[in-house]
Amino acid sequence: MTAPAFPLVRLVAVDRLPEGGARPKIEATPEECAALAREFKIPAVHALTGEYRVKGTPRRMNVTGTVRGRVTQVCVVTLEPFETEIAEEVDVDFSEHLGPEPEGRDEADLDRPDEIVNGKIDLGALTAEFLALGLDPYPRKPGVAFDEPAAAPDETSPFAALGRMKPGS
């Protein structure tokens, strides 16, 4: 049994890129947007684009650009859906043959390049990843504030009786 394919795939063969690099633009179709909304468990992805500059050698690539999306999220305060715009800057390195991850991870390891797999990089997955990074984990509809419940009077505190026992109270 094979794993289901990721909803947004745009493979770029690094050995076929022009010497000066390329400027690909990724646009998700309505079907891909619907699949991404299901993947990210949000009501809707209305639009998703990634505009990139890809440069480097077939063994080491750098991808910079911007991911923009328009999504519907659910407000954590009112539970009402609302639309929001997402814009994320991208700067990712790719490299061939990374090998296994070292066991003793430190901060330098956290910034390892992504892997060039079979001579290709997936700008679709990169676009979806940066959309996910731009999603607010606790979205609030504009203008909505969370009002904390009013504090109970001090008398209901289990220590209120101790305060009354204090001399001079």
C-alpha cells in the first residue's frame, strides 16, 4: 500500500534549471486548495501562490520568494469563520545527500538544508509548508477580544477566612 500523495506537488528538476536560475510561480488549483484545507483542518483555502527565485547548482540550491494565501479560519473566541490573508517570506536551502540526522542535535542542525530528492525539489510542498507556517494557531476574528470572566470576590477564596483571623482586620 502506498502513502497518499501530498495535495500540492510541483517538482522542479534542478539539473534542467537555467544557469542564471529561474523564477517559477506556483498556483494551487481549486481542487488542491480544497485538499489543503482538509489537510490543515481549516474551513477553506481560497487562493495560494508561491513566487520564487531558484538558483544554485544541481547539488546545492537556494529558493527565495513569497507565499501568499487567502484562507478561512474559525475564531477561537466566537467560533465564527472569517477570511484572512497570509504572506510568508521564503528562504530555503536544498542540498543533495544529506545523510542521516546526527544524534546529538544542536541549533546548527536545526537549520540543515532540505534534501534534493532524485534530482528534484518540490516547490508545491514548500508552498504548502509556508502556508501552514503562516496559519495562526489561535485565530481571532478582527475586532474580537477575549474577555476573561470577572474575578470572584475574595470571600470565596479558601484563604479569605485566614485574612479575617489576622489581628487588626
